[in-house]
Amino acid sequence: MSRGKSRSKSSQRWLNEHHSDDYVRKSKEQSWRSRAVFKLLEIDERDRLIKPDMCVVELGAAPGGWTQYVARKLSPNGYLLAVDILAMDAVEDACILQADFTEDHALEQIREMLDGRAADLVLSDMAPNFTGQSAVDQPRSIYLAELALDMCEEFLAPGGNLLIKAFQGAGIEELTKNIRGKFASCKSRKPSASRPRSREIYLLAVNKR
Ligand SMILES: C[S@@+](CC[C@H](N)C(=O)[O-])C[C@H]1O[C@@H](n2cnc3c(N)ncnc32)[C@H](O)[C@@H]1O
């Protein structure tokens, strides 16, 4: 059986949507590595998250659309550490770490690379490999979001901000409550590049206590 014939209806639908998607076309035209960049761009334009001389830690960075955008905004005086479990090509003015963020060793490597700097902003676009079963996918995605929140304890400066990808469903209220315990406020964002039928949202935690 050819690969085409073996595709499930949902993966075929994803491919169709992807190819006809305006954001995919725009990302190619503008040489961004992913359409995901338009999500961050919209949030950043609204909330003014990224400023030139910041120290930013980005989790779940591959293939690197967000990394390209943040690195350009920070250059030449800021510092960007981009982390992903997958290998990714170099991005000018970004430090890249290939590590599994669920492992303690990743935190040791981040500590080493930050070398005493405190982050002004933590971004997490991490998402697990989806199985299509929400009983499996939802807890995995919430777990990644909770880990991103936990790392702020040590690595994010007081007054700093955190933007995390999350999926609406079980665990999101608890996650929001945990964010509110550590930050002055927690806002929800659904940028236009985030597909309307996806449960994906971004939680913006402002002003770490
Ligand atoms: C939606 S993609 C990120 C897209 C990226 N923001 C961009 O603009 O190109 C999610 C990423 O999370 C990463 N990820 C998932 N689990 C991870 C983990 N345990 N540690 C590090 N990265 C992880 C995946 O490898 C994937 O590259």
C-alpha cells in the first residue's frame, strides 16, 4: 500500500489544510521556518513581550520560527536560549540546546548555559507527540506546561513574564490556578494563526512575584 493510501482521514485533512493555509504560504514567502511564528508575532504585537536587551528562554523551539523572530528582536544585546528535544539548525544570535526538557539533566544544562543570568521571559511552545487520544494527550501537554511553570521558580527573574502553550481540557484550570499563585495575572490568548478547531491556547503569565 502506498503511503498516500495509508494516511488516516485526519492526517490527510491536516495536510490539505496545511497546504492551503495562508500562514504556511506567508511563512515560506517571508523565510520563517514555521507558521507558528505568526502566533507569537500576534501575541507580541498585542502584549509587547519581547524587548531588545532581554534574556529569553524558549522551550519547544524546533524547527525554529519563534527562535528566528525572538533572536531578531533581541539582537545584538539580548540573549536567547532555545531548547528542543529535536535537533535544529543554527539560528543567528541564538544559543541552541538539544535536550529533553522532562529530564533533570536539561535543567542542569540550562543552568550552565545561562551562567548566572536570570531570564526576563520564558516562552514554551512545547507540545507532546499527539496520539489522537485526549486521555493520553491532554495530561502529557499539561505536564509539559507545568514543567515550564516550575522552571520559572529558579530561572525567571521577579517581574518576568511567561507564555505557555496549553490545550483546553482536563487540568487547564489547575494550571491556571498554579500560574495565578506565582504571577500577578494570567491571561488567555488565542492568536488567529492557531487553528480555530484546535483546543490550543496560550497562557500569558505576567509579572512573576
Ligand atoms: C509546536 S512545536 C514548536 C514550534 C516552534 N515554536 C516554531 O516556531 O518552530 C513543539 C515542539 O516541542 C518540542 N518538545 C516536545 N516535547 C519536548 C520535550 N520533552 N523537551 C523539549 N522539547 C519538546 C517538540 O520537539 C516540538 O519541536
